[in-house]
Amino acid sequence: MNDGAPADPLRVLLLDDDPFQLALLEDMLEELGDFDVATATHAQGALAMLKSNPPDLLVCDLSMPDMDGIEFMRHVAQEGYNGTVVLLSGMENAVLKAAERLAMAQGLTILGACGKPVAAAELGDLVNLAKMHRRPHRMA
Amino acid sequence: LLGYHPQKIRKFAFKFLHTTKDGFDEIETVMKTGNLARVRELGHRIKSAARTVGALGMAELCEDLENLPQEEAGAIQARNLMARLWLLLDLVTEQIMTNTTFANDD
């Protein structure tokens, strides 16, 4: 029986334009525990989902065809998203770190910025961090 | 990434082949319209997936697609790279078929 919000699984939104990477991340999360996972392959779709049903953790690729990662983070911050964020990218580490700094400057809670592919252990650590940062569920 | 789960490895290996073939097909289509920006985006996307499955030679060629020069030089280079990438996809497919054929066996 579920008698309160703390027992609810962490809500995770995965954003990547590559269905292969999305499936892989979903599978890794499945191995790591019980999560409420949603996926998006477009930045615009992810923004709509953030608005309608904000997750506790947003895991997003920085290279999206419809919007670059920096612009996406700016929109996420403008929407007032107050969950946590993990950035993923196949770009150079310096670019990833710069994106992380810019996102933090927007006021977002960035838990990490990882190159692809992210290792299961690293993802597990980040998910645990997200659980620690978890806020009480927001009422819409 | 997946640990020792032969069936899962097989599943993701085939998913990689399918998404990569779809990506290459899209590159061929957009090359005809001269949309090199989209070719670069797809090169970047497939590069990450190729690295994930350990197809590092394919990832390198995809990185070259990602960094295509402008206009005619870029279009020529893209055509050359795609010719090599299709051959490489055949080889990777053969490798995956060979190495995961018995994945359903206990």
C-alpha cells in the first residue's frame, strides 16, 4: 500500500533525439531501481512535459536538432523548473563543462555533466543524488 | 554498460543496427537536398551511439561527418564518408550477427 508521497518512485524525464540512447538509458534505470520514467526525443516536447508534469530529475542530451542545449536550459530555467538536471553529451568535455556552468548560472540544479556513454555506476550515483535533492511533490 | 546479459546485449546491438541504418538513410536523403547542417547533426548522433557499442571506427567517420566543411567540399566529403560508412555498417552487422547468434541459448 502506498501511504504517502515519500514512497513514490523518483520521476525522471529522459531527453535525447536518439531512440537508441533513450532505450539504453531506460534500461539502465530499470536495472538501478524503481523509477517513473518518461522520455522525449525533441526539446519542445520535453519543455511541454516539464510544464505539465515536472519530473524530479531531467536527464538531457545537449545536442538536439530543434534547439541547442544552452537554449534548452534557458527555457527550462524560465519555466521555473526546480528539480535536478544531469547533462549528457557526445561533445568535448570542455563544451560540456561550459554548458554546465551556464546552466548553473541560470539557477538550475545541475548534478553532473557526463560524456556519452554514461556508465551505469555513474548514473546510479547521480540518481541517488537526485533522490537526496528531491523536493516535496508540487501541486499543479 | 549492460553487464553480462547476452539477450540484452543482442537486443541493443540490433537496436543500434536499426537506428544507425535509419540514420544513414536519412543522411542520404538530406544530402540530396544539400542540407549539410542536418548531415552534421546526424553524424554527431550516430557517433555517440557508435561509441556506446564500441564501434570506434564508425564513430571516427561519423565525427568527420559532424565536422564537414561548407558547401561543395562538404558535399563531396559527405558522399565519400557515406560510401565508407555503409561498408562499415555491413561489417558491424556481420560481427554482431556472428557474436550474438547464440544469445538466446542458456
